[in-house]
Amino acid sequence: MFSRSVLRSLTSDLRLSAPSISTISLPQRACLHQTASLRNAQQQSQTQSSSLNPETPLSATPRAQESIPETSIHNIIPQTRDDIPLAKQPVAPTFTSPLEVTKSLMAQLPHLVGQTPHYVTAEIHARPFLLTAGDHIRLPFLMPKVKTGDILRFNRASALGSRDFTLKGSPHIDERLFECRVRVIGVESEPLRIKEKTKRRQRHTKQARSKHRYTTMRVMDVRVKSPEELLKEGAVVIEDAADSPQIEARS
Amino acid sequence: MSYFRITLLRSAIGLPRRTTDVLKALGLKKRMATVFHPVSSSAAGQIMKVKELVEVKEVENYMSQHEVWLERKPDPGYYVEKTVAQERGESLQQ
């Protein structure tokens, strides 16, 4: 009996002490959140003041490449599961070094550019999609933060080619070598699926319903940039290396 | 300070109890799980006990579970170039 009462008093002590800990830690958390939100607000105000056309309404979707604040791109340190670096987010890339093209690729590229139509093996979340201009795609998922009519750019390609030539990446082609634009057509949904869930020794059956939605898109254009265009955009011609990408002709 | 980056490639099912316990001590619960331990003789000894099941690399920095996961996360492969609102604004300006 004695031990039980001792235990009870101990537990009551613990109970008393536990909320106090939480009350101490809570304001700190709140402070952190506040500072984070403040910082975000400051950044937003900075970008607003520095943006070229302040009369346009502020939209939640990311603007063109130059309006992304430089400070927020490199200062993210992943801490929680929601923190994803910008390189792994669907954000327009910023380049620090010019595109490097080998001499042999420069020489072979006109053959590929001259032969239309082109195809591209674009990788969306590491899944390959073989695309040509005019194709309709139904993605196997609902793409977030995208509306009907938006224009997307696909920037990860593992192969780029025409009827007779293929440029293969190792494992990816530099995104400045081509343009692949896609317009979001809308959202498709599958017919409602009902799965009956039964348990043993029970007359009741549970119904699990699922109706997934998928984003549909149309490929607007697949274009390979010509050598002149690449040079105009500041590409640098370098000597050939062993692992440099090369255009392969169909055998 | 360098670390052992240990990944469990093969499970210890059907192996002696001792092996399972060593894996548990290392913090490896399931296949393809990755843990980091500072380089020390005790960690090396534990790895030696289960060397047939794990892959070990010596790395400079410790990585959190989230960072290990981010390593494997593929690029999205797309970005929004122009939204409908932007396009409409451009057409209105012209």
C-alpha cells in the first residue's frame, strides 16, 4: 500500500512538472515561428520593392527567373521534413557557369537541329516520358500548384533526338540545349473505385472509395537549339572529353 | 571528425540472435536504413560482426535522416514558366 501511494505521489509530481516544461518551451517555439514569418515578410517586401513592375498584383506563384530573391535560394538549411532545397523544387534554375559544349557536339548538332520533328525523353520525378510536339500526356499524379492553362518547362531530359539522330545524356542533357514547353490542359479523374473491406466474423462490410485525379497536358513544342543560338546565349566551346555527350546516328 | 556511413543491405532474418542484437545496437532496424557513427574501435568491431550484411563508407560529415532522404529524392524535372494570370496580363498590355 505504501509503495502504491509513493508511486501515486511521484506520478502526480511528474504530471505537475510536465505542463510547466511545455509552457516554458511553447513561447520559444512561437517566437521562432514569428521570426521566420517576419523574415519571410521582409524578403517579400524586398522583392516587391526591387521588382521591375510593382503595379502588377502580387501572385502566389513564382514569377519569372529574375524576380526570385537571391538571398532565399542559398540560405535554406534543411531542418524539418518540409524543408526541401530549391534544386529539388519545381523552380526555374539560375545558372552560375556558362554552358560548356564540346567541339564534336558543336559540329554534329546542325544535323540534329535540321531534322524535325524532335522527340525528348523528359524525366518527371525520375520517370521517363517520351514526348514530341502535339502529344497529350496524362501524368500518373495530380501536379500541385498548377492551374489549367499554365505553361511548364520540362528541364530534365535523358535523350533528345530526331528520326535518325539521338543525343544521349549521361545521365541527363544540359537543359540549356533544348526547350520543351507543355501546357496544362486540365485535370482528369478515374472512375470511382469501391473496394469492399471485410473482416472475419462480422456481417458489416466497409467500403473504401478512391477516385484519383490526374493532370493532363499537351506538349507545345520540342525544340533543339542551334549552335548559333547557343553561342549567342554565351555557351563556351571546349575540347572533347571521354564522357562528353555525343550525337549517335541510327544504324 | 569522420564517420562511418553504414547501410543495411541484407536482413538478419534466420541468423543468430547475436547478429540481430548487433544490428539493433548500431541502430539498423530495416533494410536500406542508413546510420552514421563516429569512427571508433567499438563501432569498427560492431561493423566487423555484421560485415556480410552492411555496406560501410567513411565520410567526413554526419547527415541527418532528412538529408539522406533528400539525396535519393529525384529532381522534379519541370517548372512553371508562365501562369495563366501572367499570360493574360501580357495580352492585356498589348
